[in-house]
Amino acid sequence: MPKSVVRTYSDVTAEALTLLAGLIRASRLENRMSAQEVADRAGISRGMLQRIEKADPKCEIGATFEVAHIVGVNLFNAEPGRLAMHIKQVEDKLTLLPQKARKPNKVVMDDF
């Protein structure tokens, strides 16, 4: 059996998780959505949703963001097209980094 890894998280991380978890729970309750309904829509178990709402740092970030979206928590001031603009800005910054700082893009030969 694999040895479980014990990680410590900074106070900033713990506070951010607690804030996001509280926003998710409050929004779910305001929208009168049951835990099972949200879990079903997100494709996760009710236990995973409970862990997300308790700010468990080991929950998948994708599942957490999906739950936040389902209950109506606005992440990063997300509006249609606005996130794409921010992603483009980040990509522009990354292109300024030296090649050694980035992984090379591997070309996949998929013509069989």
C-alpha cells in the first residue's frame, strides 16, 4: 500500500480555500440546490462535494471550479470572452520566457 503524503499548506492557501468553499456553500443554499443535485450535475459524489464545501485542499481543482460554476460563483470575473482575453495575456507573457523555461511542444504523428 502506498505511503500517504502529508503536505502542509500556507495560511494564504488555507484562507483562499476557506473563502471559496464558503462562497460555494452559500451560493448553493441561496439557490436552494441540494447537495446531491449539485454533485450529480458536476459528475462527482456527494462526499466529494462535502469535502469541497469543507475546504479540503486535496479535492481536484477542476471539480471545485465546476461546482463553483454550477452554483453561480463567479470565478475571475468570468464573462464570455473575458477569460479568453486573460488567457491570451498569459500566453503572451509565457512567450517572453526563454525556451529552457518551457517544455517543448511535441508534434504528434497521428496519420495512420
